[in-house]
Amino acid sequence: MEFNKLTNVPSLHQIKQAAQQIQDVVLKTPLLYAPRLSESFGAAIFLKREDLQEVRSYKIRGAFHKIANIPAELRSHGVVAASAGNHAQGVALSCALLGIQAYIFMPKTTPLQKVEAVRFHGKEKVRIKLVGNTYDEAFEAAQTFCQQNKSIFIPPFDDYDIIAGQATVALEIVNQLPSPADFMLVAIGGGGLAAGSGLVLEALSPDTKLIGVEPALAPSMSESLLAHQVVTLDSIDSFVDGASVKRVGAKTFGICEKVLDRMLVVEKQVLCQTMLDLYQYYGMIVEPAGALSVAALEQIRSEIQGKTIVCVISGGNFDTKRFPEIKALAHN
């Protein structure tokens, strides 16, 4: 079953309403000045720390906004999500807080750490179903379950309620900065965060250039923008699990096409080095997707001197057992 409160591109008023609705649940994350990065690039660089949310990513924003708007008479059917990552955790915590049963479908290949995190956040309100070996198989099983049980599917990005929730990241940034940023960099997977951020900047900070950043081996938004339509990539490298999708959303693409200044792609080696630097200099443990925005700065070094830059650190769900792998890749 589908339930959509918003059926059109969210307005600034609707995004502000979303911010009010989620304010008691979602942390207003700090926007921290980064001295070492700022000195290195000759710019004022700020990090928006969405890795500090309770579920360690911005995904709680869209998930809670979407689920909180489900009318009382439909809540008994429960909600369904297909995700092996941050979206699942956002849905789980939202359902625990709202007292709604969630069924979360994940591939059998999902690392135990992620399964446990979803279970922890969802408490008794979450049932995890491990199905298939890929996200696509888990997604298909979730859709079938929805049809059979009249449950409400909570999409990870391609949904106006979700986009309005994610947009609150940029709303906070605009309110936290004394003067408008010249550039804002955000990671792009399906495009929900970028689309929402762009809508806010368009309304409140039109001179800020919004740059989307993707992994070089999963450039689904870049390819779609080049083709002027949503394209499906044949294959992707899922190393950057929080920002690797074969196909971006139709709704998110429609917005991103209008609001993005450009796309940048980041090679794995650069990304891994950035993850190590963020840990070494700031004590930050970020997931690969969370480091994308900072990893792209080198590509625009000449443009950003003397400017104000915001990099959104989208998530920090990272298994520290992967550090040796990150270190090896960074020094290849």
C-alpha cells in the first residue's frame, strides 16, 4: 500500500513543517568549523555532522517524517522497508518511537553489525527478514509482502515526504551559518538528500552552489544527468554502500536536474585516504559515503579559495574492522 502526504515537490513551507514535526526526535547536528581543512584549502570549511544522529546518519529525518504522517487507521497494517543500511535504521527507530510495527527486508549478505543495529533501534517493533543475496531480491520480497498484508512501503529516497525530511539538513545549515555558503557538497546515492538540500538553497540561499558527489564506480546520477533522463547502470561497486545505487529516483532526478550546479565523482583511493584523514585529524569515524563530500574538495581547490564551504558528513555507520582494508586501499 502507498501512503503519500506530499504528492508534489515540497515547498519551503512544507519543509519547515517537516522540521517542526521531527524536532523532538532528530538531533540538530553541529556545523563545525574544520581548521586543518580550511588552512589546507585556503577557505572556510564547515562540516555538517549528520554522523552524530542517534542512528548515525541523516536518514532518520526522512523516515520519521514519512512514518509520523501515516494516519492512525492505516498504522495497524505496519510499514515495510528494504534496506541493508542507514535507511533501515531510520525506519526502525521511527517505528519504535511511534509504536508502529516494521518489517525490514535485508539481503542475507548484510553484515551482522548492520542487522544488530536495526534490531537495537527497532526493539520489539521490528521484524527483520533476511531474503536473497542482493538488495534487488530483498526489495522484491518486500513488495510482495506489502501487497499481501496491505502494509505501507517506506521508500529510501524517491518520495516527496522523504525528500522533505532530508531537506531539513540544509534548513539547519542555512540557519547555522552567519552568512550564506558559497558551496555546499553532498553525497548522492538515490538523491534524496541532494534534492531536498537543493530545494532549500533555491528558496533561501540561491547563490550557494550545490555540488553532488558520487563514487566513481557508481555514478548513477552523473550518468542520468548526462543522458537527461534516469538511466540504470549495468553494474556498480558497492564499496560505498551508503551511496551506491544502480538507479536514482525519478522524483529526486527531476529536482536534482534543476538544483545541482554539477556532479563530481571520487575515486576509491582518494575516498579511503579522506576517511583516514578525518579520523586522524578530527577523531571522526565516518562511513565511505560520509566522506565523499570532503574527498571531492581537491577537485575544486582553485575555485574555493577564500570562500565558505559546507560539506555534509552524511553518515558514520562504519565497521572499524574494515580499517585495515581502508588503509590498504588508500596507499595503493
